Amino acid sequence: MIITAEFSWPVRVYYEDTDSGGVVYYANYLKFMERARTEWLRSLGFEQDRLLRQEGIIFAVRRAAVEFVHPARFNDALLVQSRIKQRRKVSLVFEHDIIKEGDGKLLVSGEVQIACIDATKFRPASIPQHLLSRIPDVV
């Protein structure tokens, strides 16, 4: 398996993603980023439900900062580009760029910190070493 420092995930804007003006509702960009992070973990061989069952951990968003540059609209094809900015014992910081496919225009950029949580105690927990060792180095 090839482990890459950057991961891209395609997203199509559906009608349900837009507001009454036909523009992507701001909170949905966070959902697009979440999908990219989940698919990246999946590409590394880790499923969130299995991590819960087998490791007793979950990942939760601790902090998010988003900058909206240009709007996306119904039926746009987008690409969520994700990379690790910081890798720590208990958390990861991702940088995300959402671009419009075709012209490559940057629409949204964001930084999201996720924390590893003990699912029983709901307290911070170390990211298991076998998972951490498969997460690419910081770009």
C-alpha cells in the first residue's frame, strides 16, 4: 500500500447541500472535510466502527477554523484536498482545501484538529501506535 502525505476526495454538490440561494450551505463544507478524513483513514486500512469496537477509541473534532473564499453551487464537482499539518500523541491537525474541479479555483480552506478519545471514559487517549505509524509524516 502506498501511503501519501496528501489525500484527495471528490465531492459532488447535491441540491440538499445548498441553501435557498443555490449556494452550498456553509456548514456542509465541514461535512465534506469530514468525508475526506474518513476516506483517508479507510484508505490506510482503518474503519471508524472497527476502531471503536477493537480499540475502544473514537476521533472527535476539537477545533475547526474555516475560511470561505468563493461559493460552490448546485451540481459543482469539488475536490477536497487534505494533508496532515501536525501529528501528536493524542491529536492530528488537518489542513483542507476545497477546490472546484475543472478550473482549480480555491473555494474554502480549513484547519481541523481531531483528538483521539477513549470511547468509555470520553477522555483523551493516545492514538494507537499501529495507527500512528501508518499516518504519513507532516507535509
